[in-house]
Amino acid sequence: TVARGEVVVFRVTVGNNGDARWLAMGDDVADGQVRLTCGEASIELPRDVPYMGTARIDEFATLNGEQDADVCLQMQVWPELPFGEKINLHIRVQ
């Protein structure tokens, strides 16, 4: 729950508990590169993430706090293969 007009900024840390290294998106997009999706937005990883490694993604989306919002976060392998846990959030404005 947020106060009306309060800006909501997302920051996440993602962790790789699979055997394969997560490849960050490069200048040349290629199969096997990993990103975080937030609705229709695609957020690049800051670097490759090895097995049991983590990566922090700072300030990738904001909401203006004017209306309720549903947000879905999920990892995706390029071009469009979702994997891992899907996180659904409901932001309620008071």
C-alpha cells in the first residue's frame, strides 16, 4: 500500500540457482541471453550471472502512485522463453 502521489521505484536482486550461466544482453542480441521482464518492459542484466551468482537491477520502473497497479516480474531467455518463479505484485493506492 502506498500513499496517493507517492512514487514507487522498483529495485531487485536476481539470483541464478541453475547450472547455466545467465548471459547479459549485448550489443548483438542472441539466443540464450537473459533479461527480466516487467509487464511489457524488458530490463537487461548488468552483467553475466554465473551459477549461484546474483545481479542487482536498480530503478528499472516507476509508478506515480495515482492508481492501483498490478506488476508481474519474471525472468526470460531471448527471444521469449519465460523461466523461474513469476512474481505478481498488487500496488494499492490509499
